[in-house]
Amino acid sequence: MTRIWKCVVCGRYTLSSDKCPSCGGPVKNPHPPNINFQDKYINTIVKLRRETKWKQA
Ligand SMILES: [Zn+2]
């Protein structure tokens, strides 16, 4: 799984764990990566449920 880091200076997300490619500032792990996947998963479920409701209605 790819870790996503967030620059503490400019707030940009980056895949670089060393430093921000944009401003060179330090990066930190904003939150556990699995939360990102969970959000993505929930959004997909919500979308699917909406589509299912449309078909049923
Ligand atoms: Zn930055």
C-alpha cells in the first residue's frame, strides 16, 4: 500500500516521504492510509445505493 504524506508547510499531499516536492518543506503522515481507502469505499457504496434506488423507483 502506498503511503500518502502531507506537507506541513503548504498542505499539499505527496507520495514523497522525504520532503515536499512543491516547496521542499517537511511532510508528515496526515492519518492512517486505511482511512483514505475507507472513505473511498463508502463513497462508492453511497453512489451504488443511490443508483439502486433510482432503478427501484
Ligand atoms: Zn510543501
